[in-house]
Amino acid sequence: MSFKTYSSGIRQRVMLLMRGPQAADETALLLHFLLATLAAWMAAGFLITIPFAPSSFPRYFNVLIGETCYVTALVLLRRGYFRRASVAYLVGIWIFATLLCFSSGFKSGGGALLYVSLPASAAWLLGYGAAIRTASACLLSAFVFAVLEMTNVSVPFQRTTPLGMWFVIVQAVLINAIPLGQIIGRLRESQQELAASRDEIRTLAANLLTVQEEERRNLSRELHDQVCQNLVGLAMQVAALANRPPPPKEAQTRLKEIQASMFKAAEEARDLAYQVHSPILDELGLKVALEDLHRKFTEQHPDIPVDLKNAGLPAAVPREVASCIFRVAQESLQNIAKHANAKNVSVALGLENGAVVLTIGDDGVGFDLRAVKGRKGLGLIGMDERARLVKGKLTITAQPAHGTHITLEIPLQVGNS
């Protein structure tokens, strides 16, 4: 795996701090609890304050509207309509707050407290855009009632009892407490995930240096052990011929041997360049490159038969996708040759549901995935990072004595973007 590929993978790991479906389920459960609590609290407040507040139409009507909105939101939530339930809940509180301001006054009715509570609930349930719209509606409503009271416009105000005001304050606290509590909880979880991500990034950075040094070490060793030594040997043979020219017939034989050694050195240099990057992949495409990889592997390991199924691909596969598939296949076959002790290997490449799918399986010794979790070798790390780079999914299934199965799935539309 190259330095550039690994560093790109690290940049993608930094962006993995996201929330999953568990957070949505928790929010729905908390909303269910909040709606039930508010409905019960409003009913209790209405009943308890009967002896202390005169009977009036606004008093009964306000409570009826509030309870209707809470029950409607509860029914929608129980039926699975989370967004509709959230809208019903927010609209219900806004209507109730507006009725309080209209019937009991802006300063003394408690509706202003509910206006302040709503934007946090909207952000909690429906996101930033809903919070902005809710805040705008609450500010506009509050402004209208403030102007009405400043201009002494006659509104049928009724006296609010201290106990009734206390019930409204508790209601406002409930409306704020649960959303803010979960938001703070999410922030703490995000901080913990960020700390874990930092540790992972440090580990990846250390692996990055290891991969880079390992890549250089392998290239240096291959150049020294194969190409350089062969070239030095050829130079010594040519020098010996020049210093002591043999008879013509012997010279012709030795020149042919030198020529064969030169062809061998060129072949080794070409194989080394092929390992760094396959020119066939760029010139002839993924299908031909895999067939060439299959041919070379069969020549080098004739005791490991490989069944290659290579069909169903579009005419042009994006370069990044093709490179990822080729490198994963190359690394997998190398691992099979080194560690698997397999008798049969299958490689299949095809197109399924708009995605290129590569599957590689063997009947070798396998390994325990749980045992290697968190300490993958550089080969597995490299394959995983290559898959991430093209928004692909790499799945490894392995069991001791039951072989290994690798699946790489890459959506073509992502690769093209």
C-alpha cells in the first residue's frame, strides 16, 4: 500500500464522527416520556388550581387545546410518525403559549417562558433549520404581545394565580430540561468519540510511518537482492571476457549466457515495477490486469489452483476503483500464498446492483478474526484503507481450519464522482 493511499485513508477516518439510528430511537423514547409527563402535569395543574382561580372560558379552552395537542402528538408518535409528532408538539406549545399571553397578559401569563423554551426543543427534535423557524415565530409573537401591552390595547386579561404561574414555570423547565439534557449528553459522547478517534488517528499515523518504511525497505531489498546483484554479476562476466578473450566458439557461448542473464534481470526489474504499479491496469483495463495477475500467480504457485471468474463489468471502470480492486486481489493472493496453505482458491469479479463486487475465497487454515481484532497486519490495514478511499466496503470472514473469504463492494456511482 502506498504512502498517498494510507494518508488519504487517515483523512477520511477523521470524518467518521457521526450519529447512528440508536440516537433517533432514544429521542423518540424521550419525546414519548415528555409528552406523557406534560399532559399529566397540565391536567394536574388545572385540577389543583380550581379552588384558587375563577372559572372562565379561556381557562378551560387553553387547557383543552394544550391537552389535545399533546395527545395528538402522542398518537402520531405511537404510530411511528416521529416528524409529524414533533411538529404537533411544537405547534401545540406555541398555541398554548399564545393563548396564555392573550388571556393572561404577556408579562404575567407565563407564555413568554414557553416561547423561550421552544427553540431548544425544535433543535433537539428537528434540527437547526426548525430551531431558526421556531425562534422566529416565537420572537414575532412575543413582539406583537409586547406592543399590545405597551399601547394599552384592551385584551380580556384574567388574573393568573401564583400557583398557576408556578405550574407554567415547571412546564417550561420540563420542556427545556430534557432536550438540553440529551444535547449535553450527545456532546459528551461526541467528546469521548473524538478522544477515541484521536487515539485511532495516532495509531494510524504510527502505522503510516511503518507502512512507508516497510514499503521502502521491501523496494530496497528487492533492488539489492535481484536487480543490483544480477547487474553486478553481468558486469563481472563482461569484464572477464574483455580481460581474457576466450576462443570465438567459447565466447559465443558465454555471450549467450550473458544475454540470458540480461533477459532474466530485465524480467525481474519488470516484475518489481509491476508490483509497484501494473501498467496493464492503465493500458488494458481491470479485466485484463486481473487475468494477468492470475497467470503470474499460477506460474509462481502451480500447486495452488485458482478459479477466476471475470465478467459482467462495464466498459470503463474508474481508475481509483480499478486500482483498489487490483491491489486488494494482489494482496489477498499474496497472503494466501504465504499463510493460507490452501489447496483451492476462487476469485470472482462482477457487477451487482450498480456496484463492482470482488470476492476471494480459499480453503486454507483460516484464522480467528476476534484474535486479530485491533491488531491487524499491514496487509489487512492496507486493503481496508483502500476500500475506504473509494467509499467501498471490505468484509472479511474467516474461521480457523475453514478458510478465509474476502468481499470488496464498491458503488460505481461513488467511484465516478
